[in-house]
Amino acid sequence: MRLPHARVRFVISGNQNVQVTSCAMSFLGGPISEKRYSVTWGSDCAMSQAAGKIKMPKKSKAKIVKRRSTDNEQLCPKQSRLKHGNTASPLCFQSPVSLFESLIQPMETEQFFRDYWEKKPLHLQRSDSSTAFYCQSLFQLSDLQSLCSQGLEYYRDINVVRCINGKKKVLNKEGQVKNSVLNKNLVQDKATIQFHQPQRFKNELWRIQEKMECFFGALVGSNVYITPQESQGLPAHYDDVEVFILQLEGQKRWLLYTPTVPLAAEYSLESEERIGRPTHDIVLEVGDLLYFPRGTIHQASTPAGVDHSTHLTLSTYQRMSWGDLLLDIFPSLLCDSSRTEVSLREGMPRRLLLGSSEGLDTRRQLASMLRSLADEMETGMPEVRSTHMKRDFIMNRLPPYSQQQLTPSGKMPSLEDMVCLRFKEHVVITVEPSQERTGLKFPLSHLQALQQLQQVEQLAVAQLKLPTQEDKLSLVLALWSESLLVVL
């Protein structure tokens, strides 16, 4: 489905590593994708315990980390960002929870997850003018027209599509997008403009997506769709993501159908013969929100008499199911268990792979081993840890919103100071074996002190649970140098 971000990873040395990964807010420039691309950098902090000397973090060179992308296309570097203006926001950015609460108002969050999430569609009508003005300010056709001078390219940034006789026709050209051609696509070709990752250019969208990622603990992607009157961009299909749609301009008619694959794990088209009659026939007005679960079959068109429709799609929970988690944790879980369970290291019967097991009930044997693993998991041993899913989220999530580059500021911390860890919603601490040489590195003994900083609002440096004064000062100086800690 996916702002450049800076990343700090603290790797704690020893037999096991503690990795504390945080999206810092250095606005370095670089791509964002709906299935996000990100610019990352690491910093190393090596500390000589024997001599008690402190070496401040060194910056490593930036590198581009590619996230899965539907079109497998690289994205353009970050360009000039469009100003949002002074439109009052009905959304509350105080916390991820308050953002989501205000996004789905007047519905209560508890009711949404009880009655609608992964279950059925929800249409929220918002007729107040303040919400409509705010939604219009998020993105308009005129914004896209002004962005054409910034080197937008077909496929990478924009798709031009139209649904004709139930099939998608792609009208993309090669190279850079011209405003005059886009206008022709809309007026003459009656085509839909699909604009990928608008948060690259609109700070307010960055703010919304970043808070939503904190709320869900999952990546959030976005697209803007602009469709002229009496036209449809895409045929009936379903997606593998939870979808939130905000109507920004005009009107859009949505037809929703009963899923043929509930909570689908992949995108697919559906023929008109299979989908039956729609369960929902909804016309979205500016300010309205529509939610539907993954797997919901849908198609949308702009009604007659409406010059054009613009809507924003926010999508999340791609490959975030229990099955995906099992696929992620099981290899390491089995590997850890094999180190202590002799039965898992015993050889399987001869010629089993050739289908000649001489009557051995292989399925029963495997089922017994799996039950044993499940019993051990319930007792808390061995440790269950996500590997690829957590890494993918940390590497590709948006950083906290900021209008300026962060550098260490304020007073340099000392042993007498009270300090506070910044961006706690973006800090993840993991303990795992690792040979990686990226990030800030501390000894394993620093884990408890890092957890102290993460769990409290403020803390005296002298109260850090570390054996020496030098260790306490080294830790806070390393965090302060990465703009992750401030002196109160």
C-alpha cells in the first residue's frame, strides 16, 4: 500500500543485545511510499568501560531501505511541501488515541472495535461546515496540479486509470507528468487520477498517518483518488487492508458487497456475476468517513452533476493477522526449543521424504510435537518474539511530525539534572542475539535504565539503575546527542 525518517537503534552488547529503535525527527529528505520507502541512518556509541571514557555517537551514512510496494517502483525524493493553511482542525493530535477518537467521531472507539472492526462497513456522515472545510484543505485537485512542476512521474507517483466494461484500463504515459495532460485525462478521457503517498507533500496528512501508526502499531498507507463525473476508476475488487476513506471534494457513490473471502489476505478482482447485489449503496459528501474491512468487495463512481470527486484512502493492517504472526515467530521459537529438546533433534524416519514411512503415523508425531511447543509457550518458555514483522514496522513507519530538523538542544545533561525521554511512542526496546553493527550500543546492564526512562515522565540522572556515575552520564549524553532526551 507507502517522509523520510531518521532511526536510532541502541544495541546492547554481550551474549544478548538490547535494541532500542526510535524514529527521530531529522527531516533528511528522501522518499515516502504508501508501502513506505524510508531514509534511515544509524549512530554508534561505543563506551570504554575499562577506562571510563565516553565516545559520542558517530553518524553512519544514510541508506535507502525499500519497503514492499505494489508497483515495485522507487519513489521520487521528497519535494517542496504544500502549505496546509490555517484551517482549524477537528482532529485532536494530543495522542494517538485522541487522534483516532476524533477521526471517527461521533462514534465511540469502543463501539467501533466491538461492532465494526473486521466485521462490517461503517458510514459516518458529518454535515458541519468546519469538518468539511478541514477535509477540503487536506488535498484538492488544485494541489495536484501545482505539484506537477515538481517532477512527478507516472507509475511511481501517479496512475491514470478508468474502468471500462468491468475492466481496468491504464492510461499512463512514460516519464514525468504534465498538468495539461492530467487535465485532458480528467476532462476528455474521464479517467481517475490515483496519487500515491500524498503525505510526502502535505504535512497534515503526515501528522494523521503518523498518529494512526502509533495507534494501530501497524503501517498506514495512503492514496488520493480524483475522479470526474459519471466515471469509475477501478472495477469491483477487494483489498487485503482495513480501509478508511475521507471525502475531500465533491461526492462519491460507493457500492459494497458481501465478501467472497472474509478478511482477505490478498487483493483480487471480482466479476459482476459473483458479487451479487450490493449490501450498501452510499454517497459520500465532503467530510464523511467510510470504513470497511479487508475483503469487502467495492466499487465507486462520481455521480452526474458533480464536477469531480476527491477522496483520501487510509489503509492499514496489511499482513497483520494471527497467521502472519505465527509465520513470523515460529521459526525462531522452533529453533530455540530445538536447543533444549532432544526429541526435536532426533532424526525423522528413513525415506520419509520419499513417502515411504512404513506405516508410521507422521501426522500424529508432528501434532504431538506442536502440542508440546504450545504447552511450553503458555508457560512463558521459550520466549516468543516477532522478528520480521517488528523490524518491518520499525524500519518503515513515519517519524514524529516536525516542521524543522532536530539537533541536540538545550542544556547538556549532567548527573544533577532531571531528564525526559522524547518520542516514547516511537521507542521500541528488544532483547535479542545480534551481530549487527548499526545503532547506539550499550552493555546489557543498561537495559533496566533504558526501561526506566521509557516508563516514567521524568527521572533524575542520579536515579538511573546503572553501576557507576560514568555509565549514567554516558547513557544520557548518548540519548541527548540524538535529540531523544531533554533536560527539564
